[in-house]
Amino acid sequence: MAHGTPDDYNIVRDYWATVVYDDAELAVRLGAPNSLDRTGTVVWFTDFSDGLGVILLQGSGTGYGSWLVNQPSLSGGVALELQPGNTASDTAQVVITHRLHPSASVGFEFAVNCRGADCILYFEVWHYDGTNRSQYSLYILSASGQIAVMDSDGNYYLVGTANKLQTTWGDYHRIKLVLNVGGGQYAYVIVDEHKFDLSSYKPYVVADSTVAMTQWVLKVVANENNMDSVFADEIIITCNEEV
């Protein structure tokens, strides 16, 4: 968990941050995407107030980049700006690597602000067990709110439509993807107040001898040339989810 400096450390420097040791208290402070979901144990959290830490930033295309910025952030402090390259289909992404017990049920939550960007948001969890790689992947079209999930055949299937993420006023939207990794299947996804059951879908599995670990990926793919930046804040990884 990020601690040691407050979220607005770059603005106010004259007080100590309080370390939160209790997950229940943390859940109350952070809130949840909606009242449907307050489950899981927080195992990793960042609001970027302590920098990038273990986060790896990647991308493609001329002009791509990612930076920590003061605005627009969710809590008045720091956010991560993701800027794909100048051409449609260019990317910018966040990669987090974490060790998780292979039987765990897990959650991947974050807040995202697309502003006017016409893009595809991919949320992926790559679980390696030393023999195979199980790829869980879901995308949302910012312009329409359509959601599609990758099934075991490697193809994406439409599962529903949530709120439109592309807005001129630039609201943040909370999204949480929950997976039953131990059971080898998706569980559900929450986008703001909308919840979609994904339990009939399974991950795409391929042979891969990479050491056991889990990678969490938030990827922005431009749907237009010279696309606006997308902002991310408050990324949370949980385990022991109710699935």
C-alpha cells in the first residue's frame, strides 16, 4: 500500500500521512464502485502519491508517453496520464507484477477518466503457473460503453453496455474486474453502477513456462489520430473475493 506522504504531498508539505493498517477502514475511506461490491482483501493499492513504485509503463507509436500529473486527479492530488502515440491503434499501458496464490479469487479495480478520448480500454490479468499462461481480457469502448470479454477460444464476445466513458466534462469512472483464478473462470465486472456476470466465460490458456506470477495490465488503445490523454487513479488489487 502506498503510504508515507499524503495524496496532495506536492501541494501541502506540513503534515504527516496516517498509515492505514485495517482493510475495513481502507474500504470505508476509498469507497467502492457501488453498493454491490465491498468484498475482498486489499493486497496492493496506489494513488500515485508515492510515485510509480513497481509499475511498468509501456506504449507504442510516435509521441506516446505516461506521466504523473497534478490534475485531473480523483482525490485532488496525483493521477497517471496515459497518452498513446499520434496514430489510431497506438497504445499506452500500465503493467503491475504481483505474486498471488494460484487458488485465489482476485479483483482488479481502478478509476479512469477518458475525457473526450475515443479509445478502447483493455483490462487484462495474465496468470502464470509455471506451465501455462491463463489470459483474462476485457475491453470497454469509451464512445459507447460496450463491454466485450475474451473467452477460452481467444475471441471477444459482447456482454453488455455500461455508461459511456467518453465525456466532454471528464468524469472519473470506477471499474472493477473480479476473477475466480483458482476455478479457471471470470466472475463479474462492475462499471460505475452497472454489474455484469461473466461466470460463463473462461480464460484463454496457452503453454508458457514463465515463473509463477500474475501480471495486471491497463491498456489504452487509440481509436483516432491525435487522441486526447486518458487519466488513471486509485488502482487496487484484492484477493479473497466472493465468487
